[in-house]
Amino acid sequence: MPSIVHFEIPVDDAKRAMKFYRELFGWKMESFAPGMEYWVIETKDGIGGGMIKRQSPDHRITDYFGVSSVQESSAKIEKLGGKVLMPRTAIPSIGYFAVCMDTEGNVFGLFEDDLKAK
């Protein structure tokens, strides 16, 4: 059964947000890649997350659900009346993700582990 495997928090001021969550929850954060405005979050319970520069005023926290196939799950979402907002995209050497919307307008993500992703 799919469960949340990653979450993403949009931020306007990364330093301010990192200070807030570090002091609130004791999370550790580090840059994902030089020059990229994305920071990996290490939580105490093992569910990983990330902070990303806010993309739009309505950009909200996004939860990612682990699935065996982003492609198959995306097709099922559309069949059930949802939408795929960002199609299957590779994260090299990590896996694939997609961003979707349910029938109620809630945005969520899908994530598929695949160390061979390119």
C-alpha cells in the first residue's frame, strides 16, 4: 500500500525556513546540488523531505507517495478523474516522480525508486 515517502516545503527565504525547522523539529538540511535551490531535509523518523524555492504564490507543501510505477499510477489517476500536472520526470540515479492533482484540487506527488533512472 503506498505511503508518504517524501515531502517538499516551498520557501521564500531558505535561510529563515531552515532556521525555523531546525529549531522547531531538530531537522538537518543540506544543499542537494551546487547552484540548485533545493535543500534535502533529514528528519528523525526517517521520512526524507526537501525545501524548494517557491515556484508560485499558491505553491504549497507537496507529499510524495511511493509507487511501483509512476507511469501506471499516472494513467490510473487520469482514469479516475484526476490530472497529471507534471509528467514522469527522472531524478538521475534516484528514481522518477510526477506531480498530480486529485478530484478535489489537492496536489500530490508520486515517486518510484530506480537507481538506473536517467
